[in-house]
Amino acid sequence: MKQAPILKVPVYFMLGRYDYEIPNPLAEQYFNLLQAPTNELIWIENSAHLLNVEENDKFNNCLINQILPATNILEFSVFKV
């Protein structure tokens, strides 16, 4: 939390509600302290740590329909065109 309190890129946390590898309270605490142009905490309710496997459709839907449209990749790209 001390190493990266401010980021200049959009940040999205996708967390499995039953993830015990990354404790939810710790992830929420960091999320609440983090300063970024956009930051969003997205819960995948019926998953643990492998949410992209456990709820593949929800994970993909979130990436394609929520995160990708909200992220202008060129705006934050290191390789500006």
C-alpha cells in the first residue's frame, strides 16, 4: 500500500468473494486508499481465487463489456501513437 498509493492508469480490482489467497479486507483497504484516474472494485460473488476459471462467463463479460469500453488504451499507453 505504501509503495503505490497513486497510479496514473485506470485500476480495476476483480475479486472473488471467497478468495482466501488475497484476503478481501486487505484488498478493499488498498482499493480505498488508492488514487487513480479510474478505480473500480468488482466482486465476482461465487468465486474464490480462480474467478476466471470458476465463473468464466462473468469474468469475460466484465472484461469485455465493462472494463474494455471504459479504458482508452491509447490514453494511458507508454507507446503513444
